[in-house]
Amino acid sequence: MTAPWWRDAVIYQIYIRSFGDGNGDGLGDIAGIRSRLTYLRDLGVDAIWVTPWYPSPMADGGYDVSDYRDIDYRFGTLAEAEELIAEVHAQDMRIIVDLVPNHTSDQHPWFQQALAAGPDSPERARYLFRRGVSSGGPPNNWRSVFGGPAWTRVADGQWYLHLFDTHQPDLDWEHPDVRAEFESILRFWLDRGVDGFRIDVAHGLVKHPDLPDIETDHEDMMEPPDRTDHPHWDRQEVHEIYRGWRKIADSYGPDRVFVAEAWVAKPERLACYVRPDELHTAFNFDFLRCSWHADALRAVVDCTTEALDAVGAPPTWVLSNHDITRHVTRYGRASTRGGGSQHEPHGPVDVGLGRRRARAALLLMLALPGSAYLYQGEELGLEEVEDLPPEVLQDPTWERSGHTARGRDGCRVPLPWSGFRPPFGFGPVDTLPWLPQPQRWVSLTAELQKRESDSMLDLYHRALRLRRDHPALGEGSWAWLPSAPGVLLLRRSPGLVCIVNVSNAPTTLPRHERLLLSSEPLQNSVLPADSAAWLEVPGVG
């Protein structure tokens, strides 16, 4: 029996606003995606994940949804989305769309009805409206992920909860209307042929019914609390919701898939989301945030695979996404541990070192069992753009933090496709992208890198082709082999060994028959520091 495609797929994340602009308004759109499907197919990915494309006021880049059954006019039309789904399938790829169930936009009809209906109305019961405390303050001390209090007061004196931006009111998932509505939304898109959903804030839907104060005022989605009774993160009640969703997905066949964005404290907690009757996969943020250190990387791989093996779920591996400082920049800092764009430590960045480590990290990630997610532009070696002028910043974190945290715009700058000056093929000539592209990206365009045999794009092409063709890669058995300090030696059966030199000194390759791929040039079977290689080793089974 053939295993489901998603157990070892490579999925490419498209942040739609920054991938490709088809109409010249400076914002990416469905037309831009459709124009690059051949690029994605040739890159060697199995699926694409498209960030929210629904109608939205764009207070949080589309994660504030006002209508879950349509397409924002800036991105295209529902008919164009259906055509894209068909074209993706025609290219022998799959498509996953984003689902945002924790909150809606404050412009969603439900919330507008709630504001008009007044306190204690049935319309307000779909959200978390509460009276304030006797002193006149908000109902509790919860904080927004984007900074500031998690409550906003409306004209009649009640407060509503928003764990993110003020324009993103949290839904009350104890309300039957909310559960029925999202089950209907799932069916709407499954009926149109999507292959799955990425679930935004999957760990945050259910809140403690009493909305108690939190013992500390330091609440950070990137630093999940190590406790099982948190009042709004990772509550046990979310699993009942996902068991219901799994039944819906299964009714469409075994190839439909969920992937959870679940920030939790331990791999064992993550495994709860991917039990056989719940979601299929979940992002492994421990790997994304791990330091560039051999012992730390090995520990994350061991803990992740052990926890997920216990429930029969495949691990997912990811190095960057639209919420996190690009790993080229993280790996070029003195402290290489990831913590999210708004929490990244300041300090100098050696971009050359970061790219070198990023090349090695790719070979490690693609050698591990399970599936892998790539974030658009990482195949070009793009770094975080940390010198965006303050006046162009749009992430709500910038405003809510009082201009002390720049937010996530630096990893969302539109891609450089071709040419010698902005917009670098992102849109028609003279298009002004919604965020400015640095002129230094002229050497990183996809067009230029296609012609360079040692480019980052070339490495991705070769690695993804080998991963698809070699019988040892993807799902299957694996084991660590004895290695020198600072070196990881991973066996994949049959006949492949991945070596990653995380130390600051060269190391000799183990005995092998053939070099399949290396992240850096080798001399006399010596692997340089901060590099990796795939080796064909007969007899290793």
C-alpha cells in the first residue's frame, strides 16, 4: 500500500503578497503564482502552501479575515483561485491553503453584528466580550502577542479579547455557531479541490471559561509556557475540535491533509495534535529555532522523532517562514538560536557565513525522515532585510510595541526574480512593490542563479531531485553513526550517509563510494567547516 503523499512531501510556502505581482499594483496575487508554477515544478516541490487570500482589511497581512469563502479583490477572484487549483494539479503538485480559526477581522459580518447588537446579545456570544473589572480596567491581565493588552473596550463599556491585533477579535470556540461555521468552511474549500489546510494558531482556539489572570505578564507565542493548564494556549479542549475536522477530511479521501501551527512547550505536547484521529502533521518549531550546534540539533531530531513515532505521525522540518527571521540571517549571528523576527537579538550579521550554514542546514533537513517546508526565497539565499525605513513598516507589531519591535516585514520583502533593479521581475517594469527590495539583491535573482552552477538555487534543485529519486530519502529508517565532536553523521537506508560539519574546523569524510552532493567544494575528501555532504555508502542498509 502506497503511503499518503504528505508523509514525506516537500512543501513550498507562498506568502502571496510577496511572491509575484501579476497586475502591477505592487502586491502579489494569484496571477503572479500562476505565472511561476513551472518554476515551482522544476524546483522539485510536491506542494505549495498559500497564505491567506481571503477578503481582508489587511490589518495583519490577510490574517484578519472578513470572508472565508471568497478571494480578496487585490489577489484575484474565486474563479481564478479555482483555476489555480486545477493548474497546480495539472503540474502534478498539491495545494494547501491557510485557515485562520482563532480570530476574524473586526470587519467580519459577525463582529459587526456583535457591535450593533450590544451587551449580552446572542451575536456577541460568538466572540469573547466581557465586562471590565470594578476599577475600570480590562477583564484580566492577558497580553497581545503583538504587544500591549489583549483587550479593547467598545463604546458601550464592554471589552473584547484579541490575542493578536486589535482588529482581530478572538472567536469563542465553545459556541456551536463557531464550530459549525468552520466545518462548513472546510467543506467549501475541499469541494473546490484544495488538498489541505495549514491551521493558524492551532494551539490557541480554546480559552479557560473563567478567563483567569496569568501569573506572569510575559506571554510570548515564540516561547510557549511549560504548563498544561495555561488559560489560552495549548488547552486540552482543542483536540475535540480537531477530531471533528479529521472526520471531515477523511470523508474526502486519504490524500487531504492538515498541518498545525502549534507553538507548544515539548515534543510530547506537539504529538497530541497528530494522534491518528486528529491532525495529520504539525510544524516542528524546535528545529526551526535550534542553535547551529551539533549537540542541540541532534537532541531536537531525537526528541521530535521519538515523540511523533509514538503516535505514528511523520515529523516536519522547517528552517524559515513568514513569521521568523530568515535563517540566513540567524545563522550569521553570534547567537544562532531563532526566536522570531520581533524578538531576534540585535548585533552584526555575517551574511556569507549565514548562507554557508544555510546550505549545510538544507542538506541536513532534506536528509531527515518525514516532510519538509521551504519558505519562498530561501532557495535564493535571501537574508532578512533589517534596514527597511521605519516609514514603510506595516507589521502591526511595530505600532503595538510603540515602535520598539520592527516586526516581521523583513522576511516578507517581495522576491527578486530577474533584472538589475527593483522590482526585479516581481511585477511589471516600474511596479512599486509594497515593501522596497534592496538593490544588493541584484546578485540573487532567480534568473541569474539559474545560470550559476554553484548558486543556492542550483543546490536546491540538485538536493530536491536527489531526495525525490534516491530510495533512502523521505520516510524510512535512519540512525546516527559515531562521529567526531561537532559533526553529525546520519545513516539513511539503503546506502546513503549525510555528514554535517557544524564545527569550526575541517573534517575527513567517512569511507564512501561516491559523493552525491555537497554544500561546499571539497578537497581530498575533506569537508570544510559549516558544510554538509550526501555520500553513497554501499553495504549500509
